[in-house]
Amino acid sequence: MEPIEGKLESLGKVLREALAAERSEGDDLLQARASFLRDFSRHHAPSSTLDVPARRRARWLSLALAASLGAALTGMWLWPRSVSFQVGESRPGRLGAVIESVTGHATSLRFSEGSRLLLHEGARMRVLSVGSDGARVLVENGILDVSVAALKTRKTRWEFEAGPYLVTVTGTKFRMAFYSQSRTLSLSTQEGQVVVSGACQKTPKKISAGESVVLSCSTEEDLLPPSEVTQDKNVPIPAPAEAQAEPPSSQPAVFPANAPARGEPAWRGLLAAGRLSDGLHSARLYGFQRACQLATAKELLALSDAARLFGDHSDHKEAVTPLHILRRRFASTTDASAAAFRLGLVAFERKHAYAEAARWFEIYMREQPSGPLMGDAFGRLMQARALSGDVDRAREHAQQYLHRFPEGPYALEARGILSR
Amino acid sequence: MGAEPKTITPLPFFGDDAALVRALCAGHAGAAAAFFDRYARQVRAMLLATVGPDDEIPDLLHEVFIVALDRIDTLRDVTKLASWLSAIAVYVGRAHIRTRYRRKWLRLFSPERTRSWQIEQPSSEARQALREIYAILDKMPLDPRTAFVLRYIHGMTLPDAAEACGTSLSTFKRRLNRATEHFLRVARTRPSLVQHLQDGTRWNQ
């Protein structure tokens, strides 16, 4: 049989080539990818409820009733328009752009179908996408009051990403707070129900009206209290149209658990007070290396920031040393990932070592795929690739960035990269 | 504002297959895109070999990944992710072939969906051979057909092909022998195929 087997093998090789020529691989992959990712984001959980045999039966039926389905599909083009939104009094909202509430003010967002968001002071978010039934929002940090309008004619679907968590909403009022440093999510529901999934939770969690919850996968000590999130049932979340500038909510200090005690080195107190330049000078007097060995994770980040902003621009050691020490002493923490991002910044801005910068930004994105800095890390990664001459990867990142943040701060640059 | 609905494309996922599977089980959106990008070509090639050229290849490709995602937490050995996916592709391909057999009568109502290749003229001898061979395969029972396409058209080794079919090696070999005998018996009645079987491959793309 061997000779014929050899001929069948060579025949098979020819057939593979002929098969490849029969269809466009790129078109097939593009079409399938879009459908798959759309289904994934819709169902999210790995235990998809998609019933394969039922889908195949549906395909059978669609063939049998092709003419009538064609008419129905034509009617579906009269689909309701997607919602629009405005920020504050009248500023049109832009997808992907950062929305941040400055000190002393809350920022309201109004959506065209009646939903309202109120971003508390110091909080930061983006609207990633809008559809006819809702929107997808990324809460990078801080407190957000949400009032999702229930529509009469169809179901709503709103999704709020907060770090590793996903909060799914179908018409309700609730308050959520996400603290990126500790990766803690606090949530309390006034009306309706929300579902929280993701992170270290094995199963999605429903939080119904009148319930509140604090979720964290962190083992760090500085978990923030949920007191500013828990609501009195009798105190409604104000509709943003009526909202005044709210009194500043109790925002955590930079080092909530680390206020230096009497007798502590002066640099600690100075850093805790936000006096970075003075803190850097004091740490040098104390002994910079000695200070780094003593410092907490947040103090190490502050020392590095101080050196990067106020230090000797020709010497990067003081900007970089605390970050490496942090990644070693506090490995696998969110602060360690923040250090990776900062190492990328130093390599990018100070050393002009773009390949090295790209590596660090990739490390951050790998460690914190939903982290608060991922938008910037992504944009910077794209820039670093372009500047290091890695054109193909720069183009790839540019395309991905535009898909994710079509109106984001690096969108113009991404389009520039793609047009070259 | 009237913005068009935007589809979110997940951020890139960085990690090996073990990290990928963990991330998929956790519902990581970026991992879903990485999963597809890493294995879609392989799965598509498997589907194409199994069912032949078919307008529903993108749908089948989508279906394979949905089924895989649905069953990802049953994967015991992450080092076998690629072969596990191949097995799912074979399963989905075979189901489609069964559906295609049942749908043959619908050609009267939906000619585009189940169009016959005979409408088009072949543009090369290789493509002509492709049609003839798949016409033979379409008349073969499913088990031997699958064995034949995996071994000769997709070019898998015997153990890998047996694993993709979910059978023992000996069972696979029996099916392959049946398929080969059937194929040769019919191929010998087709002049272009006879030429090849006697002289070897002579088509160049």
C-alpha cells in the first residue's frame, strides 16, 4: 500500500493548496472573529448559554423560510438609534475620552434615553461604547452614582467595568466605588438589581435593592472603608439634572494607613503631604538607598515620581531604583504593576530607550489588563513601538487602540501611524 | 450625538496557553481575542479539509470557538489545547456535513446558500480535482470520510488524527482503510484522477 499512500499524500498536499485558493482566509477570519467577540462580550461568562444544536436548527429554519426572513431582516434595519450623551451642562460626550471630576465638583452625564451618571469629586471614567440599549462604561477610580432608565419598548443593558469587575445593569439606581490601588469594589443598590462578575469571584453576584457589598481580591492592608458608598434607603440618589456640586466626599489621603508617627524620618511626612521635591531632598539627606529599603510601596512610587519630576535629568538612577526595589519587595501587587508603568515612562521620556519602554508597558498591560493606566499604557506602547522602528507592531497596536478607544487621547496618533 | 454603535475590541492578552485558559475561564475579554487569533487559522484549515469549500466556513469557525469557550473548563491538560480544538473542529465539521446531507432538497429554494459547484467552471486542474475528490467524499459515510480527510488532505499523522476523531488508533486505521478502498475504487473511474494515481502529482498552482 505504500506507493499509493505516498501518492495520496502528495495528492493531499495539492488539495490543501487548492483549498487555500478557494476562499479568502482573511475574509473568513475577519467575519468569524467579529461574530465570536460580539457573542463573547454579550455572554461574557465562559459557560455560555449558547445552545449549539439550537443554533444549527435555527440556521435550518432560516434556509427554509428565506423569503419571509429576508423581509423581516429588512424591517430590522429600522433599528432604534444608539444613545448619545453629554457631560456637564452641554458638552457633547466623546467615546473613549477620560471624564474626570475636579476638586470640589461632581460631574454629571446625561444620556439621551434618560439614564444619568454622577461622577464624584476625584473620580475618573470613560464611556467606551454606546448602543441602542445602553452603554459600556469604564470606571477607572472613584465613586459613581448611576441611574439607568428602564425602557418601555426593549430591555436595557448597561455594563460598568471596574478593574477586574464587571457590573451588569438592566434598569436600576445604584452607587459604585472602585479604588484602583486596592482593587476594591463597593456597591449599593437602591432600586432594581445589578450583577457583578469577574475578578476572583467564582460565580456572578446579584445585588438587589437595599443591599450593599464590598468586594476585593486584594490581600493588601489598605482596604478602604465602604462607608462613603453605603446608602441610606430613604436618601435617593439625586438625578444629575438636580445635582448641585456635592460636598467633597471623603477621599482617601495619598497614604491613608501610613501617616508617619513622631520620630519617623522627615522624608516620610513630606511625601505623605504631597511635597515631593522636599521629600526627595530629605530622602537624599537621610540616604536615598536607605530610604528605599525602609519605604512602603506607595512611598517608593512617590520617591520615583519625585526623582522623575524634580531630580537630575541626566541621571535616571533615582527615578528607577525605587521602582525596581518595589517590584522585588512587593511583587504581584497593583503597586508593582504601577512601577512597571513608571519604568516605561522613564525609559520613554528620560532615556529615549523606546524598545525598553515598550517592554515595560507590555508588562503593565499583562499584569493589569483592566487597570486604571491601561489606556495610557496602550497608547504609550503604540508610540514606543513606532519610535523604536517596529512598524508592524506599531500598526497592529494602533488598530487595536482605535477599536478600543476610537476617540481616545492617542487616537490621532494611531491614525497617523496607520496612514504611513 | 447619534454615534454609531461601537464594538469593543479587547486589549491584547499576553501569556502562554496555560495563562490563556485561566483567563478564559475567568471571562477575560482580551483572552477571547487572543484565543481566536492564536488558533483560528489552524481551526479554519481543519474545517476546510473536513467539510470542503463551503460558504458557511466563517459560521463554522465562529461555532468552534463558541463551543470551545463553553467547554473550556473541561480541558484537563492545557498542553493539548491545540489538539482539543482540532477535535471540536472535527465535531462541528461532521455535524455540518450531516446537516448538509439533510438540506440537499433546499437547493430548490435557496440556491445561493447551497450552490452547486457545477455552476462555475473550474479555473485549474487542481481545482477540478478538488471538486471531484470532494464529490467522492460526499458519498462516503462520515467516519471513514473524516479519517481520509484528516490523514491525507489535512496531512495529520495517524496518532494525531485518531485523537482528533476521539477514537483509538486501531479503530482509526480501520476507518482509514475503508475510506481508502472506497476512494480508490471510485477514483479509478475518473480519468483525471486515474492519471494522478498512476503518474503522481502533475498539477502546479
